[in-house]
Amino acid sequence: MNKMWKFLPILFLMTACAAPEAPVTEASAPEVAIETVDWAIAIHGGAGVIPKSMEEDRKQAYFDDLSKALTAGRDLLADGAEALDVVEQVITILEDSPLFNAGKGSVFTHDGKNELDAAIMDGRDLNCGAISGVSTVKNPISLARRVMTDSRHVFFVREGAERFADEMGVARVEPDYFFTQRRWDSLQKALENEKQAEAEKHGTVGCVVLDRAGNLAAGTSTGGMTNKRFGRVGDVPVIGAGTYAKNQTAAISCTGFGEQFIRHTVAHDVSALMEYKGMSVKEAAQEVIHSKLDTGDGGLIAVGHNGEIALVFNSAGMFRGAADANGRFDVAIWE
Ligand code: ASP
């Protein structure tokens, strides 16, 4: 059919409904829904006590790696990539960086091992996958995704997760692949003091995405906390605590003192405040981080269904970045 014919009834309706004696002014204009952006992405590289006295080249290295991950995500999204693909690829870049406490560069347990956790969630249907306590999986986020897509289950741990990695052909490495001198020294310091090595425990990574199709996805990956005891699992792979995504509300990824994020089911709470109280993603994130948690516990990144981005923390700093279809692109560490 000729295109013009298709639009004729609409044109007719518009003309018939127009009331020339009552012109639409700014004040009388019908309320326009909040503008939604085409796509949006936020990333984090951990929250905590991040000393501002950090050497310049180290600071630059953080900015470089955050920018690299954010650029990759931005380009993929602009090309129309799916939210889940973006989350996996961006987190893989951050896992491969030795700067962050995820994948290469993960912190050490009390026993001097690296035990990694990760989770991913699809906002379309609440499908999700999580793994915990793996010591030989190069990119835990990819294994979490396979749990989601290739098993009937949601959560695999330790040797079982590693066997599943073999079945799926997900890359395994020798445990010493994860070794970095900085994290080892941090454990020694923690063992001496028998308390958390505050300055070096941060660095968990996360990514939340709204893609051009309007779908949300979230992912988080971590080595956990320096000096953690055998078998300890934090918030990251616990769906609703450290990671959550639902198309109707938001995609959320958390970082900080994991036990607190589990107690307060932080990620799901943000989604619930939006769903039940009609809050915006920023309002919900502020409410949970500043009213429910204790100062210093950490922070979260979130992207709402309309592309609004929230980057909220109650600790001294949070490695983070955000970009969207309107040209936003920024990375930051402190307030
Ligand atoms: N939330 C992580 C955990 O408790 C650690 C972090 O984000 O720094 O395992």
C-alpha cells in the first residue's frame, strides 16, 4: 500500500481533534513521559577506602582500564548488541585486568587461595546464573552465563562449577594465573593484623546495561574479600543481594561488604522500591545505600528501564563509569 494512504486516517484524526481556539501552549501541553535514552551502561570496579594519595600512574591505570571497558560497552550498544553480551564482554575485560578484584588480580583467602564468585541476570525473564568458589575458571562471568543458559539450575559451587566449566568448554587456568603480588602482600598484612586489609580489599567489578531493544541485564564478578575463611560466599553470586535485573524496573550490581548486602538484599530492594513505591532508580538506590546500610559498606550501580543511571556509594570512593546514547561518557573514583 502507498505509505501516504496508511497515514491518512491519522492525519484526519489529528485535524479533526485540533481545536484552533485553544492553542497548545507550554503550560497546557500534555505531560510528556520522561525521555528514555536508546541505550545506557554503567560499570564499577569496586568500592571502599580508596586513598586519594594513590600514585599518579596507578590512578591513571585505573582510569585507562575503566575507560577501555566502558568504550567497549558503548561501541557494542551503539551497534545494537544485546544487553547480556555487553555485560559478559565488559566484565571479561575487567576480569582480565590485574587491577581489579575479579578474575586476574583477585584477592586471597585466609588459606592463600583465590576463590572467585560471579553472577549474571537477564531482565527479560529473570533468568540468572551464578557460581561461587572457583579457583581455575579464567572468566567466572562466562561460566555464570552458561549456568543460566545451559543448565536447569541457577547456582553452582566449587568443584561442581569447575566440572560444569569443562562440560561447557569454558576456559580453565592453573590456580596461580590469579596471583598478583599486590593482593598477596595485602593478605600478609591482613594476617598480621588479623583484620581486613581495608585499603586493598576493594575491586569487585560489575556492569549494568539497557540495550537498544529495551532489555536490561546485570553482572558482577569478584574474588570476594581478603582473608575470607574457607567456604565464605559473599553477596555477588547471591541473586537479589549483589546482582539483580528486571526489565520493568532496573539492572543493579553492588560492591562492598558482602555480608551487609546479603542481609539487606540490596539489589532486589532497589528494584522493589521502584516497583512498589514508584521511585526512580536514583531515588531507590539512594534510599537503600544511605538509609539501610552503614556508612562505609559500599555502593552500587544501576540503570533503570528508561536508561537513567544511578552510581551511589557510602564509602570513600567507588571505581565507576557511565555512558549512554545521549553522548554521556565519564569515569570517576571519588565523589
Ligand atoms: N562484595 C564483595 C564480597 O563481599 C566484595 C567487594 O565488593 O569488594 O565478596
